[in-house]
Amino acid sequence: MDENLKFAVYLLFGVAAFLAMEALALSLSNRLSYARKVNSRLRMAAAAEDQSDLLLQLRRTRSLTPEGRYKVAVIWFNRLVLQSGVKMGIWRIVSLMVFATGTSFGGVWYLQRNAWLATAIGLAVGVGLPLLALKFLRRRRRRRFETQLPDAVDVMVRSLRAGHPLPVAIGMVSREMPDPIGSEFGLTADEMSYGLDLDTATGNMTVRVGQEDLSLVTVAISIQSKTGGNLGEILSNLSGVLRARFKMRRRIKALSAEGRYSALALSVLPFLVFGLLSVAAPNFYGEIWDEPTTKKALGVALGIMMFGNIVMYRMVNFKL
């Protein structure tokens, strides 16, 4: 076979393989994109045989009773789980926390035979870390909700200007928007469909989310329902305010980034240096490690570091 012809055949095979991989990648990308756009409530509604049970299922996945109340008497913890968006159930979370606490306590007690140390590490691993994880998830969910809220308000405005009533506009958001805002508005629409009034349903959504900007929307809707007025115009103006607040928050975050990362570097650097010295020269602190003055100096240094971190946090943390 001629060399040029052989090269052309190889080239065509290569192009065909590339196009096949490109088609596969686009197919997977479209499926993932569709999965991201369809919120969890719509997936549950498509799979549910009886639509009347959809509201009960949504409440159960959000650690609420079938009546919409908190499942446990510790309100702050139940609210934290609710606002974090975790769907594994509050009793399962409590069980995992108890298991982690007991396992950590037992492991440290077996190795060190120190009840105080075992208790401290057990509580830190079984209680402290899960609470920090839930707070992190709540903060991330609120940020996503904050990003989506102006677009959701615009969807409501377009629906109201088209002549739809407010419950239909709320249902439109639940069908058009992804999570977390799609499922939250969908749950509100379901509560209104099954007997709750507008103020109670929107108030429940505010509690479930815990995001400050959403309170502006629910208050505007509540006032308009009592006093009247052009709700579409009110929400249109409010959408502009929400976008301006969002831009201001991002600008403040960008301006304070240097201070935040400087604080992080200064906090991590002493521990990093200690770890490197412990590996490079294990006996570097050996002669003074058991001295009482060393422990007191370390305690004072940690206290000063914590105080400095608090000051830097207050300097770069802005509320808007």
C-alpha cells in the first residue's frame, strides 16, 4: 500500500475515534446537565405513584414530621440539619454521631487509658466535626440560594405579568429552577395546595432556608397580600435590589481576600514549621518539652494566636 494512502487511512481512523469520543462526551455532558437542572422534588414527583404523598416524603427527607414540625426537641440542632439540606434523616445523623463518639472514646481509652483525653477526643470527633460539617453545608447551600434568588424572582415576575396568580408563579419557580431553590419553592407550592395559607407557607420556607435575602421576598409578598398593589412591579424592583446586594457582597469578599488568606497562612505556619522540625530533627524540642515553662509558653502562644484570629476575622467579616 502506498505510504500516502496508508497515512490517510490512519488519519481517518483517528478522526473517527476522536468524533466518537466527542459524541460520547457530549451525551454524558447533556445527561449530567439535565440531572443538575432537574431538582430533587421533580425527580420524586416523577417516581411517586400517589402525588398526595409527595409533600409527606419531602418533609420526611428534610428531617420534619409529616405535619411539618421539628422531629427532635433540640430546636437549634434540628434547624441546623434542616437548613443544611442533608437528606439522610436527623435520627440517622444522631446515631452516626453517637457511634463516632463511642468509637473514638473507646480507641483513645484503649491506647492511652486517659478518661479526660478520651472524652475530649470523642466529643470532638463525634460531636464537633459533624456540627462543623453541617454548618459548612448550610453556609454553602445559603450561598447557592443567594445566587439563584434573583433569577427565581424574575421567573415569578414574568409569570405574574402573564396573568397567573401567585401560587402558580411559585409553582413555576419549582419547575424551572434547579436545587436548592427549586425544591424549596416546590415544597411551598405543595403546602399551599394542601391547605396552608400564603403567609404560613412562605414563612416555613424562610425557616427552612435561613437566608437573609429570602426574608425580603416573603415580607414583600406578605405585605402585598394584605394591602394590595402591583406585586409584579414590587418583585421586579426587589430583584434589582437583590442583585445589587449580591454584587456588593462579592466585591467585599474580593477586597477582603488578602486579609483572610493572610490570617489563614499565619495560623497554619507555626504548626507547619513544628511538623517539619519534628520530622527533620526529632530531638529539637526534646530537652525542653517536659519543662513546665514550655507548656505555659505554648498555652500563652495559642491564646494569643486565637485572639489574633478573632481580631482578623472581625476585620475582614462584613455584614450586608
